[in-house]
Amino acid sequence: MQIFPPTQTSNQPLWEGESLPPLRMLDEQTVVPQPITAAPKAPAAAAAPTVEAKPAGSWYQKYSLVLLFVTLLSIPAYFLASRFVVTAVIVQGRSMMPTLKEGERYYLNRWRYLFVGP
């Protein structure tokens, strides 16, 4: 491990004049001088009437609209997924004994049968 010597060897601060750096927290009693600006602008003689913006609606209306869209999109998504991706099945009959027993519940992966035959 390499140790580097300090870059400042004297005890003098890097800034001049004060004991603290120029950017410091101000006390509540400290007066901050304001920058000198151009002459203040004269107020407009006839100000145009302002149009107040209407609120877009209450939060209830906004979120109920979002909930409506989510519901309308999730119902078809459920039916498409249950038809083409995965389906819950119940074994009926004893034709698959001893592998599958009557009344057992399984999930059938239909997605695979779109690409490969059974």
C-alpha cells in the first residue's frame, strides 16, 4: 500500500481573510447582502384577466378510471391465458390409472402444444 504525503504543508487556510471557508452555514442573525440589480419594473397598467385552471377531477375519479381500464384489460387477458397458455383440469375416469388418479387436479400446459404435438 502506497502512502501519499499531504498536499498542503503549511498551516495557512486555502482561502483568505476569514477563519471559515466562504461557503458556510449562516446563523439566523447574519444579514445576507442582496445583489445589486437594475431599477425595479413598473407594474403593468392593465393586467390581463387570469383564467383559473379547473381541477382535473378528484383523486377518486382519476383512480376509478384507472381501475376501469385495468378491469377491462384483465378480463380478456385472463380468458386468452386460460385458453392458450395454461388450463386447470380435473381427471375424470380411471383411464389414466395408475399415473393419474380420478379426481386429481392438474394444470395443463397448452402453450407447448402450439409448437409441438402431444
